Amino acid sequence: MGALFLENDLHRGLTDLLKVQRYKFSGKVAAAGGEAQVVQDLLASTPFAAHTLGMLNALGPEQCSALEVSRLKATVTHMGFFDPLEKEELLANNGYLRKCLNDRVAGVEIDTLVTDMLLNEDSEYAHVFSAASRSEFLFQLFQTFFIGGAMHQRDEDALGYLEQTKVGENYRHRTTTQFVPKDSENRNYGQYSNELY
């Protein structure tokens, strides 16, 4: 599994941008909205900053509090989720990416209908995935692989992106969240362990 990620990440210009690592965080975290606290605490940790971000010092409280953290849904468990790409004719039957007139959005060249759908809010294909579908972990993973990094050389078909998304989705099953009893102030707290960021 790691070899597929490394090969595809090099090809897609993601080696410096995408990291999948396992961390354990133990401590009290509010059950509602605790994601931001977990991310802020990780970024404020010197070992995490040094190992993951390659920084000598951890981020300060003001830098951490400026981050926006959103919880992604992880309810989609099958690759049939991406069938609308073919149904709406963004892909050919063989997975070939249908082309469109060249444009640029957010510094990314748009040359396929899928790229247009992913980045262009005014695209005639923006409706293919609803806002709720776009907030799914699987969708965000696919979008990250498809858009890639600055040196991305886009494939002619979507099969490689979908396969890498399928492999990456397996990482979702390695996360756990345990909730512990209410504290003295009757608040629920969660203990996050083995979370992937």
C-alpha cells in the first residue's frame, strides 16, 4: 500500500504536501467541537511540529487559534459514490477524462470536466456532488489526489485517482475515538487515539 502512495504522490506532486502518519493524543477533549482543540494541541507540540512539519518550534497559541478545522463525514464506504462522474458524462465508459476549454481557477489549470467540477463554483457540473457529498472524507481524498501539487502531471483517465482514493480510504478504518464518562461539571469528554491527520 505504501509503494502505491509514494509512486502516485511523486507523479502528482504531493510528496511534500500530503503526509499520512499515526499519532496518539491522550487527554480530555470536549465531545462537541473538540476537533479544533486536538489539531491545535498537536500543532502546539514541539515533537509533532518537528517530525511532521519539519519546524524547529511548535506553533504559538495565536497561530493555532487562527486555524479553521472542519470535521469530515465518513459515511460513504464504497467507490460507487463516484458513479455520478460517469453518469453525468465527465468520464467516458473507460474512465477517460473528458476535456473542456482551458481555464485557470485558483492557480490550477482546468482542462477536464472533472477539474472544472472540482474547482469552478460556476461550473455547469457543480451540481454533480452536493455540498453534503463534498464534505465526505472520500470526496476530499479524491479531490486532493486529483488536483495534486504544483508539479502535478494529470493522467488521461480517472482510474489511477480512484484506485489511490480506494487505497487511501482504508486509512479511515484505522482511526478510533473513545468517549469517557462525564466529568465533575457533567461534560462529556472524548479521548482521541490513533487519529490520522
